[in-house]
Amino acid sequence: MATRAKSGISESAVRKVPSAKTAAKEPVKGITKDPSPPAHPAPPVRRKASVAGSLLERSLSFADCNVHQIGAAVLAEDPSTKFDAPFWCTLLTGSPADEFRSFQNRTLAFWIQVYNRWQDFGNWMPGKVPEFLDGEDLHKLLKLPTNKVVDIIKLFDPAGHKRLSTGTDGMRKCKVRICELMTAGVVLSRLIATRQKLKFVLGLFDVDDNRTLDETEFAAFVTAFIYGLGAAFGLRHKDDIMPSMKSIQTVVQRLYNRLGEIAASRLKELCRASTLDRTALAEAIRQRTSGSSSSASNPKSQPRQMVPFETLIGWCFREYQDPLALPYALSIERFCPKMQPLDEDPEAFMEESRKFYLSHRGPVAAPIESAVTHDASMLTRKEVVIARAIFQFCMDQGTFQMSHAELQAGLGRDDLTADLWYKLHPALEKVNDERSRSIKVDIFTFLRKLCPGVQPMHLRMFDGWLQQFDQMQHHQKFVEAGEQSVSALSQMIALPVIPDMELTKLERQFREIDVEGQGLITLQQIEQALNLDCEVLKKYDVSEDGFIDNHEFVAMMCPDEFRPPEMSGFDQEVLGSLLMSCVQRHRKDLDEQKALYAGGVERKNQMPASMRPEVPEETWAAWNAVFDRLDNDGDNVMSPSELRSSMLLSQRVCDQLIASAARVEGHEGIRRRDFLLALLDFHKWRRPGFVMSGS
């Protein structure tokens, strides 16, 4: 059977994902800045537009797509949207202005210091903090040489820079919007992890510190994002490339409405969750429709619609597969640390109350930063895992007086590098000295000796890494079991269906045992008639009622060279695709975790899911029909018993599929939404609005 046929989809229904080369040749309506050419186009403007247009077909360096395809996806989702191709092309394929390059190497700690000083200008009183700063105040804010301050003025206030003179009066006439500068500086930094970038930038506009944005705050965020990055790329004086304020306002309204729908769907999802926490639900509702202080004093005023940070961050991470998010998400993604371990959230293992957030009420402390900012003394994930193995080995041997060769031989590993041994040797001596003085030591004592500058938050991070590493070992076994199930399913599918003659023989044998003609026989009857172990037979009792019907009997007694008649057809092919999708997802997650402990590999991301071709309507209907046939009680959850009773898969494969497909912790069975999402991912299709809807 052909691979395409196994998927249960006709060849005519299959559409390939367009490559960057072929998609670039297809005309995209509305991708230019204006729907109609200007009445008197100036030659320089036409020349710039043609240069930008030639770059539309160039594949991005960090993702398998091009600007032309991004524009096509945006306009296909919302034809009335204006996609400013020259602007986004510059951000996604060009380079920041030379004057801004040095700001790409600024840490989060630097920008927090800038933020604290900025708030000091208004005594930490919302509404009093200045929106603009002149050149003199900007110099005080950044604490950088004058020439660097002038570079910023040139980019963020081109008109003011033209009036700039060497005197103090000239600096006073310049005006730079600080939120735009900080947004550009943080987004374009190569040293700040993505999640921390987003929390900082969103926090700039969350003036009431409730970790949500209303539409006005969201508009300020998008405006600062576009104007700030435009300035950093030297575009502020190029009116033919920069989006107009009217265009930004239109986009803001559309985006915020979509984000409101996503937030509402997430709230519905929380309501439907089987592990509903009323406190969490109440908090989610409060955040969704939080009122301002004026709302509290005036009960008749309408509560503001609010979008939580987590929804906004998920949108920027492309979790909701919204095509309209693509240009913003990819612009952020482009300037994040390239190696996966360096871009991991450094606060992933911290309690929520201890995590970094901006505040408009008081100074913000510098948080733990991305691993890319750590010096050579800080331990890596791999070094922490090796250190634990060394500590345990020395404890088992009863001594920490070990040479490099002894550790290599005892641990059976050859990755104890000279750099690591340089850290290990004095740490081993110090721990051995403390043990000789009857001082109790543990793994964290050893890690402190290895990394003298370590702080409690780093130790919590090390502990989290070790727990993740241990979980990864269990995940490895789970993934291997899943891959074995896929292999077993493939081998079973390759078998011919049991011939009618063999099937008739088994059915006659069943009737001989079913002496009362009830259509059901007990396990004890089978045990007596066929001399089989009753305990072994229990796994074939899919209804778990102590009886075996004719279909279960045929599945149990089917010769190894054949497969039962139920294990075939479109429904079974769909379940096979579902299993492969789930196993592939777990393998991808496992490989990404392994990369964290192996130093990481820089990889180019696949084409964004929001740019995939749409699933054919007939295929979407067929998938839902399969689920309906398996969901006997109509609760939109395919339970383990419902899947087993279908007889479409072996019991072993059924169990593996249930374990692999479950996405909600503590929730038995496969939800319709997860079923459809897995099939979309397997076939590289998308369903417009489905991921965002939460339904």
C-alpha cells in the first residue's frame, strides 16, 4: 500500500507546502505599501521599492520562509490588512544601523538600570515619568559617552539631529521617546532570552502592574515596537518604508480583537478542564475583564478588556499559529540567542513569585540572566550532570582524592576536559578537606566549591537541570516504546487480512465454545476448551467484563501471519497517522532536551505552521467523522475503553497511543482538539482559526 494511501487521503486532496522559490513567483495582492500607486511617484522612491521587492524572495537566514510568503499568509488570513513589505523585509533580512550595533550586546541588567533611572525622573509616579527625554537627560539616563548618545539621537530623532550643535542648547532641542529606545534595545539584544525580552517590553506599557494589557496599552506596545525597531534600522526618516500611524492604528485594532478572542477561548478551556481550580478561574476572569481604578469607583462604567501577558507571549511565540503574528514573532525570533541552551528561560525553575517582572512602583532588581551572559566560571548543564556523577562516584569510593585519569576510568567517560578539570581539582581537594574534619557535604556543597560565585538562585537552577536530566532518561524509554509501537503497527499493516476460510474456522470454533448461543463466552470457558492461561486471556477482554465476544475471539486467535478484519480501513489509517504524529512530537521534544546537555546545535526553524496550506474540507470532515465513530458517548473525548473496543489496533498499540496523545495532565483519553491538532501537524496542514479558537 502506498504511503499516501495509508494516510487515508486521496492524491488529489494533497497539496504540497510551497517552497520559497515557487511561492515567491506567485503574485500577492496588496503586499505593497499602498493599494494604488501615488499620483506623482518620485524616482528615488521607486528605486527603493524595487530593491526591497528583490529581497522578498530571499529565504530568511533563521526560518524556512521568505517575506513574500509571510505577506501572502497575512493577506490570505485578512485581505483587508495592509502588509508593509519594505518595512518588514528590512527588519527580517537587513541589518540594524551601524550606530545601533553596540546596543545589541547589552544585557538585561543594563536595560533594567536604564529603566530604573527613567522611572526616577518621575519619582516612580505613573503619569509623571517623562515620555520623551532631550539629549542632556538622555546622556544622564544611558551613562554612555556623548558620541553614543548622539548616535541614538540620529536614529530616533532625525529632525532633532539635524538641528544638533556642539552647544548644550542643541542637545536640549532633541527629543527621544524612551519606550521606543528600550523596546528596540531589548528586542535586538543577542544576550537576552526571548521570554525575558517579552516580559520586559510588555512590562513597559503595563502601568498598573497587573501583567495584562488593555487596548490602549497594547497600541502603545505595537507603536513602540514598529517605531523603535524602525529607528534602530535607520528607517525613521524614510516615509516610503515606515508604516503610517493610520496603518498602525488599523493593525492594532485587528490584532487586539484577535488576542481578545484567544484570551476568551483560553478562559473557556479553563472552565472545561476536569481539574478546575475555582481560585484560578476567578483570577483568570479578573484578568480578562479587569477594571481600572475609575471602574471600581464607578460601578456603571464598562470593565476594560484585558489580555494577559501569557496570552501575548504565546502569540509572540507563534503558539496560536496566527498568520497576523508572523512579522512580529519572526522579528523577535531573529535576534534571539542562536543556540537553544542560550535562549532557554533562565527562570524556568524558579517559583512564580520570585520571577522577574517590571514594576512601575519601585526599583526593579536585576534577575538571573540568559546563559549567554555567564562567564567561564559558571557551570553549564553538561558540567552539572558530570559533577553529580563525580560526586556520587567519590562518595561510593569513600575519597575525593582522585586524579584526572582515575575519574575518567572510574566513570567510563572521556569528556572530562582540561577546562572542567581545572575547576574540579581544587573543588575535590576542598571537599576532601571538609570531610576529613567531619563536615557533612552534599552535591550542592560540591557545586559551590566548583563555582565559588554561585548564588542560591543558581543552585535552584542546577537542581532543576538535574531533575530535568533524570526525567529525560525516563522520557527516552517512553519515546523508544512509542517508536516500537509504530514499528509494530507498520508490520501489522503489512500483513494480509485473515482469509475468509480461516475466519470461518475461528467463528465456528467460537460457536462450539458458546454452547448457549449467547454470543459471549467466559474466560474460564476458553481456558477449559483451549487449555490457555486465563490471566493471559484477560488482555483480550477489551470491555473488561469477564466475557469475550466473537470479534475479540478472532483477534485473540488470529494466526500471526494475518491480521483481523477490523484492523484495516480508513479509521485505522487515521489512528496510525495519529500515533506517528504523537511519537514524532515526543522524539522532537526529547532531541531538543538532549541538545541542552550536549552544548546545543544551531538549527534553522521549519516553515511556520501558520504558513502551511489549508487542510482540504473533505479531509477535515473525514477526520471528525472518524472521531465521532470512536467517541461512543459523544463527550468529545476518546476514552481508552472506546479506543480498545474499536479493535482497530492491538491492545499494546492502543495503550501506547493513549499515553502518547494525552496532552492534558491527569486527563485520560484523547480529546477531539488534540486528535485534530496531531493530524494537522502530521500532514503539515493548518485549519484557519482552529488553534486560536481553543474549541
